[in-house]
Amino acid sequence: MKKGDTVSVVDDAISGVITAVDGDIISVLTEDDFEMQFSKNELVVITGAISEMDVMQEDISKILSEKRIKKPRSSQRIKPKERKRPPMVVDLHIHQLTQQYKGMNNHDMLILQTDTAERQLNFAMDKKIQRIVFIHGVGEGVLKAELEYLFRRYDNVKYYEADYKEYGRGATEVYIYQNKTP
């Protein structure tokens, strides 16, 4: 480092021109016209712009040819409309599933609700639908517990509370990991 070099401070957003060098202590006139002193190891010399003469023409053509080579993509691109696709919504309230629920006991209602959930989950897997929201309501949590038991039986499924703003407290969202094989 010598007087007149443009330098930048390593750990700060300060740069300027060296005005004096006294051993390891270097005086710098910053861009804001402040005279500051730094240790030599706190500064980095900023080299000037690279001229066209510094870069050989064959290097430029090599760089451009590398950029033209198509590289294989490592992941499948998801179209924006598919990324924003709303989830499949399944309402498991008993009055949504059947008209004849008045004579049913609690066990029969629970069986109908869990069978419907399993059938809809398998349908979504077959049709490659990635997200399903099951609306089960709040209640005593029996149906929610049965649904969680059902979801744990699948290796390619992750489940969590659905968006509170959109579905309230009584909904579970299921994410289905799709297999790459056809």
C-alpha cells in the first residue's frame, strides 16, 4: 500500500485514498472528506477498472461459449399457476356428507367421516393433487385425532393446522409428496 492508492475498509463501508503511510498505520481521506487512520490489515487496495487490454480476446470468447452451453436442470420447473393452485377442500361436517344423519349414532358418523377422508386422500394421490384441506370442526377433537391417525399411516404425507385466517381453527391441511416415477 502506498500514498495515492484507493482503499476500502474490510469490516466497514468506508473507502477513500491513502494520504500517508507510517509503518502499519495508514491515513485515509474518505469519500466524505474525513481523515481517518487504520491498521494496514484493516484495509484492502481497490484496483482500478479493468481495461480491454488487460483481458485477452480469447478469454472473452471462451466465457461466452461456456454461457451458451445448455446445462441440464436439476429440478422440475413448476408453472406459476400450479404453484398458486388452491388446495382441494373437503368438508367433513356430517351434514355435508349425508342427508340421513339424524338417526346415526356418533360411531357411525365417525366411520362415515374417516372413510370419506381416506377416499378423498387416495383420490388426491391418484390425481397428483398436492394439497388438501380437511375441515373437521373444533368439537371434542375425536375426528381430528382419527384423521391424524389416518395421515400417519402414509409415508408421503405431511399434515399441519390449516391457515387460521381462511379456515378457522377446525381444519387440517395435508401436503402430499408426489413420486417422480410415472
